[in-house]
Amino acid sequence: MSFHPTRPLPYGRQNITEADVAAVTASLHADYLTQGPTVAEFEKQFAQYIGAKYAVAVSNGTAALHLCALALNVRPGQRVITSPLTFAASANCVRYCGGEVHFADIDPTTGLIDLAKVRALLEVHPKGHFTGLIPVDFAGLAVNLEEVRQLATEFGLWIIQDSCHSPGGFFIDSEGQEQRCGNGNFADLAIFSFHPVKHIATGEGGMITTNSEALYHRLLRLRTHGITRDPADLSREPDGGWYMEMQELGYNYRLPDLNCALGLSQLARADAGLARRRQLAAQYDAAFAQIPGVTVLAPGRPGHAYHLYVIQVADRRELYDFLKTKQIFAQVHYIPVHRMPYYEGLGWKAGDFPLAEEYYAHCLSIPLFPTLTDEEQAYVVACVTEFVTSNEQQ
Ligand SMILES: *Cc1c(COP(=O)(O)O)cnc(C)c1O
């Protein structure tokens, strides 16, 4: 092969432009470093982008999940169902509040939680046994939230949609309408992360979206120590202009102006980045369709936001090592949450969710990010092909 990449190729990376640098520099010269007007502007524009009524910027996606669990009053002993195939934070937020995490296995053709299995789990227990659902738009493929809402209504559950992988993604509802991930039409709350490998980067950062005004106000208070200054919410007559009340135990989970300036600048390019991700994914789909031995997860799904591009191969460990020698830094998403020593300590074990475990045994996320060039992508395809074909001949 003649082409050799001039830079290492990770599975994902941020795209910082001169416009981003200028936006952050300008914000450094502004009056506020933390809670200035850029926070509200970023929230407003993000809510518009997602199609939700309200957005609350927070310090990271994990803080977003924690605040959601608090706002929905998760209590010790309450049981919440999520996917075993996700980043641990999707489950941890329940533990922060003392709740119990339960799982339903995945649909191996999509990597998403299997809603038939969720229903089966709900049906073998009396109503009220579980209190909430945390579906995850894994890799960028949207969960059918309309179906999740039907389950939630039937069994009296709340929904936190973990959309960290899917800003700009959507599913098609039963009336043929596109429903954007996190638009608040079905889930009570949805969360996003602005970690550099995600679609929009702010350094650390996260966002919660909702259509519920009550939850929105609660989140604003929880984000800043449980403190409110809103005259409408005060329990006493103010004794001066400084007056505020800490009404419940909250946190400092604010996202600074500085980071929001970067987020706003990134958000302006979100559609272009998403389009490029989809184009690269389609090119991978076409290339790997020719290569027996490489299975592509959920090819050609409408609305896929492609945070990750996942392939499955027989010799995953060897392919991972081989690609590393070629300066391609693939990654595995994810070691199933129930197999983490912490969760095993809570009673989960190997074999509990065999489809997620089988998926884990073969999956590999290969480079996918907007600045990946066609040449670099062709190089990745060539390296994967070289590995798979030489392994077949042995
Ligand atoms: C990245 C991610 C999170 C956590 O976001 P942070 O901003 O890193 O805290 C949660 N859930 C999923 C599915 C993620 O990919």
C-alpha cells in the first residue's frame, strides 16, 4: 500500500477550528468566566438543535445523569433498568442515589437494549417493582422512544434517555415522523456529553434536555447547590437584595462560560460534522460488505448519528493489536457494565446477559470522526482487510 497516515488514527477525536479558538479567546476577554450569558445562549441553541423545550448545561455527561436521577427522586432500594452495553455512567447515576441497577440484554443486530426483554422483565414482577428506564442510543443509533414510552406508561416508569452518542440522530415514529434524540417528546429527561470524543466538544461538559418545566426548574436548582433566587420559589420574605435560599441538597455541576463559548462554536458545525460521519459510515458499509469475516453493526439505519463505527470479527484481540502496529488506535465499546468488578460485587456475573457478552467478545470501534480523510479511511479498510484475509488463509 502506498498511502501511510501522517498522524495516529484514534477511534474518535475532536475537531477544533480557528473559529473555535477565536470564540474561546473572546469569551476570556468577556466579563464572566463562569455563569455569564454564554451559558444561557448555548442552552437555548442546543435546545433548538435537539428540538426540546429546555436545556440545562452541566459540567459533564455523568453529572447530567446524576442530576436527572436526583430530579426524578431516585431513592435507596428503587430499581432501574438500563442496557448492559453502555458506559458505566449510565448505570452509576442510579447507584449515586442508592438505587439498584438492573439490566435487560441487547438486540445483537443493533446493540440496543431489547425492548421485548425489558417487557418480559417488567411482566414477571408486580407493578411498582421497577421505577425507571435508562435507554441508551448506543453508537449513535436511536432507541425507539415511542415504544419505550408505551412500556413506561404501562408500568408506571420514568425515562432518562442517554443520548451521549446521538446528538442529531433520530428514529421514525409510528406516524412516519422523525423524532430527534433527546427532543423530550417521549423521555422525561435526556442527557448529552461534550467530552472530546463526542460529536460536540467543550473539554468536559454535558447537557440535559426536557419538555417538563417542573423538571427544568428543579435541575437548575440542583445544578447550583440546591440554591434559588427566583422570587416565585422563595419560602420567606427576602430581608435584602442578597437573599437566596438553599432549599435542598444540590451540587456545583455548572458548566463555565468559557466551555459554553466553545460549545456554541462547535454547535454551529454540528450538522456538517454529522453529515461527514454518516458519509464515512456509508463508505465503510460499502467497503466491508465486500469482505466476509467483517460484520458491521446496524448498517444503513436511517437517523444513525454514528458516534462510533463498530465492526465485529472473529479475532478481535489480534485485530486490535495488529491495527495498533499500523498506528490505528481502535477501541472496544463496551466491556458490559454487569461484568465490571464493582457490579459483580453487587451480584451480577458472567453469563447473565449472554448477547451483550458475545457482542463484547467480537466488537471493535474503528476510526470515525469528521476530519478523517477518505485516504485515511481507505488505509483503515485496507489494514482491516489485510488482517482478516491473512487470518483466513492460515
Ligand atoms: C460519554 C458518555 C457518558 C458520560 O459522559 P461524560 O461527559 O464523560 O461524563 C455517559 N453515557 C454514555 C453512553 C457516554 O458515552
